[in-house]
Amino acid sequence: MDLSSLPEWARRNIEERLERPPLETVRSFLGAYFNDADSFEEVRAHLRRLAQSNIRSHQEDLYALDAVIADPPTGSNVLNHLVAWDANWVLDDPSDASSLEFLREVAQMLREVIAEAPPSAERWRSWPIAR
């Protein structure tokens, strides 16, 4: 996508999204969708409703989740903090290993929601987009 052809406000928005650290994107995603949810199914249903018209944010969130899973933060309990505080989710085992497994399950759910989205849903051809 040639960003130079976009209006300044749209170009700036996309550039900000591209520069955002994956951990920050995951933190926002978990807080937005899991914080008040009672179950994975509740989150899945909400994401599916959104995916009927647009999956761009889902693609961005999945990219960030995959990046965090592939290269987890090195600090002690960072992943546990993501799950316990940002997602407001209680795990039986509050370790970073269990939190990483939780993130894998979230990524898989998001992958499935994206795959089920109708062809008419707005989407990025790929994320991150080339500048």
C-alpha cells in the first residue's frame, strides 16, 4: 500500500499503528476484549460480530500476539501481569508459562475468527503493511 496517496490523518494513523510495540498492542487488546468478559466464548462472539464488517484491528492484534509469543518479554512476571491485570483473567497457575499458553489460546481464537470472516469484511492485504 502506498501511504503517500493517503490523506495526512490516515497516513499518520497507520504509521502510529506500525510503530506501536507489540506488547503495547497486546496489552490494549486484552484490556479491551477480556477485561470484563466471563468466558472465551463471550470474547469470541464479540470478535465475530466485529469481524462481519472489518478485521483490520484483528489482524493487527494477531500480529502483535504472535510477536509477543515468539519473543516473550524477559522481565519477571510480565506475561502474568498481562493476563492478570490487563486481561483481568484468573489462571489456576499464575506463572509466565501458563500466561504464555493463555496468549497462544487467544491467538488461535483470533486466527479462527479472522478465517471465518466474510470476504466482504475490510482487511489488510498483509500486516504490517509495507511503507
